Amino acid sequence: MSQHAASIEWTRAVNASDPKTYSRNHVATLAGGQQLNVSAGVEYKGDPQCADPEQMVVSALASCHMLFFLAIADLKGFPVERYTDNPVGHLGKTDKGMALTHIVLTPRVTFSDKQPDASTLQQIHESAHKRCFIANSLTAEVTLDLGTA
């Protein structure tokens, strides 16, 4: 099994939008040295110029789904030329408190040459979802809106 590490660092500062409280801004450093400016969601006195943890979970889910989709499509002989997604996570109340309760993925795929039929495309997405490490780690309902490209 593999391990996946990151670090976060926060230092007290005044919140730019509410001087009566502290800044929620901090830096996440990933294993490759990439740094990401992070804050709370805007609704929780966060900085709109920073990613928030919920956005990062939604992004991680979409990325994981895409990576499995690309691998499965390629193995089935459907090389992908372009893949985009604009996932949306919905925060709601649960018996445990606030949580991401529903995430909608909206993948749009352009294939190089050979195009799968709608049933095969659906099967590839279902297989990617079933294998996605992040989806398997979440309690949020995850749905796919395949729409039209």
C-alpha cells in the first residue's frame, strides 16, 4: 500500500474581511513541493482567492475519477483527447453535523478517433467510479451528469 503526505502551516493574522477575527488563510504543501493557498469557505470567513478544503475534496474526487476513466478508456481502445469536468459539492446537515452530502461530476470527454457508444461510455464511467480511491473513501452521494458534450 502507498502513503500520501502533505503539510499545512498557519500563522495568526487579522482576517482581511473581518478585523475582529483571525485569518483562516494557510498554506498546504504537497509531497512534490507544490504549495496551495487554502482558507475556509467564504461563508465561514475565508478568503475567496484561496481554495477551501471542500473544493479540494471535490477536485480530488473529480481528478481520481478522471484518472481511472482515462486508464480504462485507453485499455478498451478509446484513447481520450480531452477531458473536462466542473464538479460541484453540496454541503448539508447530517446526523454528524455539516458534511459534503452530494457531489455531482460533469465529465465531458472528447475521444481521439474511435468513439464509444453511449452504453460503453456509461460502463467506463461506472467502472472508473467503482475503482476511484476517493469515491470509495467518501460518504457523500456521488452522481454523474454525463449530459451532452
